[in-house]
Amino acid sequence: MLRRAASRGFDASTLPRAAAQATLLQASRGFAAAASEPKDLSAAWASLAAYDSKAAGAFLNGEAAKAKAELGAAGYALAREYVVDHGKSLNFDGTVEVDSFDAANLWLREADGRAILAFRGSDTQKNLANVRSTETCSMYGHRLQAAVAEGEFAPLVALMSAGDFSGCRVLAVTGHSLGGGCASMLAVLMNDKSDPLGFGEARKTVDELYGFGATAVFHNSEAETPNEYGCHFRGAFRGAIYRTLRTVDGVEVQDRAFNLATKCFHYPKTGLVSLRSSRSAPVAYRSSGLQGAPRWRHLVQETPVDDNLFPLHSPLNYVRWLGAQKKRVVEIAQVEQAGLVYGAGDRGGLRRSLAATAGDPPPL
């Protein structure tokens, strides 16, 4: 039973102006670490920082505190919190009854107007039941994973308004696990020309999407889910979905959180990054520029999922294995020759920017 919802804002005039200089990661166009800092690593820190709930436990609370310190060192300050009280639930381990709160945190770096909206991942048995469900619903003009859309995303987004993001020059959305699913949903809906969230035509659209071990929330009855409104790179979001992998008995398996993505759900149109350890370079795959052609989806569908959720699903892996390493880009052959190529996108919406001829290559 939903009992209480609250949104807490902070005075932006109190935010620090100094921003730490981050390490140059990679200048590959459209990817996370494009200019002067590892943007996806900052997003991973923000995703980890969201695990500051009592339900997450003392260990993750300590790691969340370290993540907040990293964000502070990079010039970010907490600008707004969104919190929904879902009453009582068993904790993640199923051993203790705890207060169940869903949350999202908006981090703002005043020096350059860059913001990161991070959704909290699963920290209770109630959350786990929701992300594992295969039930669907029709909401916001899409066929969605019902338990996440109705039980997790909708109560949080109801606390948000267009004005919350009006001061953001760049808006990145992120999350780990359940949080990544919510971030994916917000990115698509905020950039939907039909404005299903009701934020208004002048709303700030999402510039980047980072999903770490994210649950897939868009049903495959929809061929693909592009970045429609205000997009810049042929229907794809800057950023990526990130997965961890390991080898078990000679077989490479992926984070069990990708279970639904091997079946009947998928991710928004963006890149894919595979992480195997802190000693091996992340492997990145570009999104397709063709309408209806998600270039790397078969990689996720054909990779077995781990029998166990951990150790691969730990949010710490997505920070430590990503690190500041340069990504190795692997090109997947574009075998789909028919169909329209996505245009560059503008304020008129993606569907008005479809072009019959190929132009610049799509981003990672």
C-alpha cells in the first residue's frame, strides 16, 4: 500500500561552483566518455549513491557514502530528492522486515549545468518481485513491464515536474537494476513528442541514458523503442546499457538481471557495453541507424544468464569494472539493408526526420 510521497528540493544557490577536472576517457562520438570526463563512470557513481536506504544494508550504505564523495569531488551536489514510501517489506535478503522506500536523486553540477538523475535499484523483496514479473500493461503509449511501470516508476514520476529540470543544461538519467529500468522509461517518455508525462512542450529532454544491469521494461510487441523527441543521433540515446559477464564451466554468462531481455522485453535504442573485469577493457557496440533494426539485441538474447544473481549483479562491479578504461569498439555488420534510416532528429520529433538515405553513422 502506497502511504506517503515526498519531493525534497535544495537551494541551488548553495551548490558548489568548483568542479574537479576528470580524466579524459575517450573521444568516440556519441559514447559516454566523449569530451573531458568519464561521464558514464559519474553515472555509475550516482547509481551506487542511491543505495543509501536502510533496506540496502550497512555494507551498501557505506559504498553509497563513498559514491557520494566521488560525486562531490567531481563538482556535483544533491539538488533534489524524490521519495515514495511503500510501507513494510522484507529486505533484499529476505531476513528482516524494513521500511520500503523507492527513491530518485537529482545531482547538479552548477559550474556547467550538467545534471544526473539516478533512480534507486531493488533493495527489498517487493522490488525483486516487481522486476521479475512478466505481466504487461499499456501505459504512456507503450506496452510496458507492468509491475515496474505501475508500482515503481509511476509513483516516483508523479513527484517530478518540468521545473525540476529547467536549470539543467545537460540531463543524464541512470540507475542500477530496477533503477536502470526506471531510467530507461523516463528517457523514452520525456523525449516522446506526444508528451505522455504531461511536462509540457518546453520541457528539458533527456540527453544521455546509462543503465547498469538494468531491467528491460519495453515489450517486444514494439519492434524497437527509439529516442524520438529532441534526438541527435538517428533515434539512439547517447550512452549505453551496461552488462557484466563471467565464464562458468567454460560458458560465458551475463548478469541475471538481463533475464527478461533474453525473452520478451527490450531496452531503448542506445549502445551496449560489456564488462568482464577491472583488468579487461570494456567492449562497446553501436546502435543501429536503421528503423526497426536494433543491431546488438541478439547478443543479449543469445547469451545465457547466470544461474545466480550475484556476484555479477553487484552495483560495485559496474563502478570498478568500468573504471576509467578506454573502451574497445566492436562493429557489428549492418545486415539489414531495407527500410528507412533514422534522421538526425529535431524539435519536430523523430518521425518527421526519417530519411531514405544514410548519413552520418549512428553513435555507440
